[in-house]
Amino acid sequence: MIRVLLADDQHLVRAGFRALLDAQPDIEAAGEAADGAEAVRRVRALRPDIALMDIRMPVLDGLAATRTITEDAHWARSRWSC
């Protein structure tokens, strides 16, 4: 099972992605975040396989959030892209 965290400041966008992912038998939406700071917290707590990150979000944008996540030693050997 592939676990995906959805990070986007628009609820309807997150809901649309969740519906698409939930329709797949081998993918699950592991969680959601409405801003970059929340995305960082949720990735650290939930340890998803993938984080689908919006670039433009309040509090902390998606690029900065991805940088923060990849600085975590747990993710040092992981492959992340924006």
C-alpha cells in the first residue's frame, strides 16, 4: 500500500485528489495539510511514502516545507522532488 499525504491550502483540491487516490486499490490518502507548516508536522508524524505538495501555500510554501522535510535525518536517503 502506498501512503500519500496531500498538502494544499484549498480544501476542494485536497478532496479531489483524495477521491482519485481512494479509488485506487493500492494507494491511500494517509493525511491532509492545509499549509506548509502543517505538512511538515504531518509528514513527521504519519511518515507517508509520498507527499503531494502544493507550491503556493500559506505559513510555509511547499518548496520551503519540502526543504525542511528533507533536512530531517529520517528522510536523508529518500528521493524527493518538487
